[in-house]
Amino acid sequence: MIAVSVEQAQERLVEIIDTLKPGEEVEIRRGNQAVAKLVGQKRQRQFGLGKGRLKIVREDDAYLEDFREYMP
């Protein structure tokens, strides 16, 4: 965890936020006492990024015969 003073946070807030990694914490202190904590937010998954990347060349169910005894 990184600790910065209130004054440093005021001067460099944009820089601190831009360099903050997901889950990383920055503690803002006034003197020796912590007064606030910034936590990098985890990025949410973006669905659909792999759409169109998988191409099925042919339908082949013959391999399933090898697993017939394990299937319900």
C-alpha cells in the first residue's frame, strides 16, 4: 500500500488515479493518521470480445462413441 499526505494527494490526484492498478490501495494521511483510502477498481469483463474468433470446421460426433459408457 502506498501512503501519501493530503497535500501530495491534492497536487497529484489525477496522476495517482491514472497509475492506480485494480485492487491497489493508496492511503491518504494527515500527519500520522490515515484519513482516506483510494482503491483501484477492478475492471468489469466485457462480454462478446471473442465473438467470431472460433470457427467450427466440421461437425464430428464420432468421438463421443468413446465416452458412451460415461454418459447418462
